[in-house]
Amino acid sequence: MFACLCFAVTDEELDAAIDAGARTEEQVGDTCGAGTGCGSCLDRICARLVRAEPEHGRIPLRVAGRGQRPPDRRCRAG
Ligand code: FES
């Protein structure tokens, strides 16, 4: 199943990015592209990040320089 339709990233590829150390939506995007298009998959990515790091989302994320995302988007997991 695709986790990110814009970049055809599967759940397995998303998990692999997180297993490789990605701990923010931006790091996931840098690793596999997921979440860097329309952004509709960011909540799904966030939920996966929470599984890997329960504190994810409790600290507001500051995402800069990614043009397609609001600069101060907060993860909704917190
Ligand atoms: S579905 Fe992931 S960026 Fe659009």
C-alpha cells in the first residue's frame, strides 16, 4: 500500500526511512520524498514517526526551506 501517492512511496519504504534514522517529516521527505508534494500524507507519516519515537509531535516542528510546506507546521500527533 502507498503511504505517499505523490511520490509512490510504499509503507515499507516509509518504514525503511524511519528505520534508517528519519525522525521528522522533513527527514522522511529528504530520505524518500514522502510528504514533500501535496502534504496530504503528512499525518500518516507523523503517525509512523510516533511509533518510532513516542515524543515525536510533542515538540513543535520548525520546517524551513521546503517551499511546499508551511514554515511552522506543527505535527498533529502532539
Ligand atoms: S500524498 Fe504524500 S505528498 Fe502528496
